[in-house]
Amino acid sequence: MSKGKRYDGEPKLNLKKVFAVIIAFAVIIMFIIGINKLFTGESNTEEKTVSQAYFPVYTNGKWGVIDSKGNTVITPEYDEYIIIPDSSKPVFICTYDVNYDDGTYKTKALNEKNEQIYSEYEQVEALENFDESNNLWYTKNILKVMKDGKYGLLNTSNGALIVNCEYDSIESLKAVENSFVTQKDNKYGLVDNIGTVIIENKYEDIKPLSNQYEDGFIVKNAEGKYGLVGYGKQEILEPVYDSIKQTNGDDNYYIVKEGNDIEVVDNNKEKFLVGKYDDIISVNNGNAIIEENNKFGVVKVDGTEVIKPSYNSISYATGNNYIVENNKKFGVINTNNEQLIDTKYDNIIYRESAGFYEATNSDYTSDLIDNNMDIKLSGVIVSEVNEEDGYVKVRQNDEYKYYNFKFEEKTVNEILSGNTIFLSKNEEGKYGFIDRNGNVVVNYIYDDATEQNDYGYASVKLDGKWGAVDSRGSVAVEPTYTLDNNTIIEFIGKWHLGEDLNLYYFTDNN
């Protein structure tokens, strides 16, 4: 039996032809996939990495919680706003059974599984606070809890009680972090965020000296006299004064009042400028802003005049520099009476953390001036000063630009390095988005748009309505929202930021 064999005349495989056929099929497949993506709107843009976070949400008259991907965490079923003290942690304070006649209510804390936590306490509340502009914020990691009718403090990081439930009340010290006023038997004291007693409960009132707890606290005794206690519990000034001024000035000098005299005292209780001026506003680097006959100037604490009291207002800027105002126009001078910035602007602020002056013109544009008094940017509209990431975003000639605090221009890719799509505008004034390589991923069809936010969504406007695209450039929300009353336009999934920025919540209301 023949086993069979391959004859020499049998045709062999032509490898070149085989490879050509394979390549042809691959091209056809890639073409089909490309056409499909073109019609479906899909792109190869990577998805943005988003940190887990939580936000209050309002819909149909009820409050709930969503996460940073727009997923519902707590179903909106509560009548009252849900407080989330730390957006990165799943601790949600819910208020219910509110009696508006007698002011009573109940609270509970929930986690991301809608489970009640800290149920051993009768009340669980966030510690609200307000900054110097009266903007609301909440203390992170610390909750006020009540047991047997008394209040204490709980650390949410480990669930430990850091202040026992023994006080009649506990409240945040206004505009100051890590400091809480306690009340016991009608006397006030102070504790910090790790439960250390800074001031015993023996005073009639406690106020901060400045917005930094390290600067100390003004206390009032039973006789109505004021003193100063340091954060290290030491008595800086004994309570013998009729008032002590709250100020963000020099740590070594304090403005006090004895009888009818305004004066400055130092840590050694030495007195300066006793009764010499109508008022003393602040002391910085040994120089005091003073008021005399409704005009303001600057003197050294030894009484030497350095800026004649001839201005309608003066505020401290940095070093020996002061922002001065006359006839509603602002400039900058120093203690050598050198005019550093002409008194011609409608307003000037010094951005200390960024290290530059923002001087506003009458047309609402600004000049940005560095510490050498060089104008680095002129006629711009400041859109954002991001102190955390160290950049300023400005609009100039209808174009947005980014600069670091050295005023070196940066590309949007450098500044927003975590983004996956970037706002772009064409010659016709329409907005779209490109990827980090400059490829168009969202066509130029929108009348307005915003950069991608921290949660991967960019807002887009078409025919007067707002919607959103996701981190790949796909439409997440069709432009259907009229948001004329919103100061900031921002989306997370189908939810947009509410009008009241003080609450910071998301909603699907139009």
C-alpha cells in the first residue's frame, strides 16, 4: 500500500501572496472599525482617572448623595440637605423629623452602603464654620456627638471619641481651623482637633486673635477684661484690657485698649503709641497702620512717621509695601515713601501665596505685577488662581492662557496634566476638544465650553443650553439645561452644579 507522497510537480504556497491577502483583510477590517467609530462617536481617548468622592444631590424636592462618577449612593429621599464634611470619605450626616415650631430635629450618620454608623450617640452633627467672607465650610475628620444630653468630639478616621461627652455645647471657632469652643456651666473653654484642652472652661467669651490658631486666642474674664492665651496654653497677655483687637498683623505686637487709650503692647508688656492716634489698625514688621482725623498712614511703633496719614485707606501688602487709596483709586507705596505702583487702579489685591499684585482697571481687566513691580501681564481677565497647583489662568483677546507663578506661559497639557481632553477653539469661534496629541475628539460645534473637571466631565453649550461630554469626548448629557443663574457650570454625569455655591450640591433641575 502506498503511503502517498508529495509529487515534485505539486504547487507550493506563495508566502508573498499569502501576506498580501492578510494585509488586505486587515486594512478592510480597520476601515470598517474606523467608519463605525466615526458614526458611533467613539474615540481612542483614554478614560480619566477619578478619585472617589461624594456630593449632596437634589432632585424632585429631596436630598441624596452621588459619587464622583455620578452614581447614586444614597437615594434622594430626605427633606433636609445632607452634609458631607469630607467629600473623600463616605460619612453622610442626615437630618430628619424636623420640628420647625420648637427647633428640634434628629440626625444620623450613614456610610456608602446606606448603613447607619455611630448609632450609639443620640445626635451626630458636622461642625460648620465660616471664613472671613462668611463662606460656609465644614471641619474634616471631626464630628460633634451627643450622649446623655452632653456633647463630645469624635474622630471619623478611627471612630474614636477624642473629647468626652461632658459639655453643654461645642462649636467651631469662627474662621479658624482645629479649634473648638466648649461650654460648661456657662463658662467657655477651648479644645483642639486631637482633644487637647487649650483653655479651661473659665471665661465669659473666647475669640481668635487672627484666622491662624497659632497666633492665640482673646479671652474675656468675669470682670469684662480681656487677655490673650497662646496655642501652647501660655498666658501672653493677662486679662486687664478693655479690648484686644483681632488682627492678622505681627505676632509680637498686639493692639489693645486701656480706658480711652488705643495702644500697642509687645510680649514683654512694653507699651507703644499710647493714646497718640484715633485708631491703630494693624502692626506688621514693627510698623503700625494708624488713623488720624479720618486719614490713614503708617508709623513705626516708636512713633516715627513713615507714611503720612493722608490716605482714605491703607492695607498691608508684603514686606514694607502698602496698598493705598485716595479718591477711589489704588496704588502701592513703601515705608520709604516710594511710589511703587501708581495710584490709578480701581482696586489692588496682593496674592501672597502666588507672590503678585492683581491691579484691576476701570474696564475690569487686570495688570499682574510681580514683587519687582514689573507688569508681567497687562489687560487680562483673571479666570482662576490655583494656589494648590501653582498657576493662574487668564483670558486675553478672547483666548485663555496659563502661566505659573513665575509668569512662564504653560500649555494646557502641562497645567492640566491629568486631563484626557482639552478645550479648543477654531477660527470660526466654535469650541471642541482635542486629545493630548492634538487630535480632534469632539468636533467644533459648540458655542461655549469649559475645560474637563476633576471628575472627567466638560460642560458644553449649544443654542443657549448646557450639557456635558465625558472623559472620552462622548456626549454624557445632551445640551438641554438653561443655567443662566449659575456662576459656575459643572457636571458629574447627568447632574449639574446647583446655583447656591455655599452649599455645593448637584441637581438635575433645569
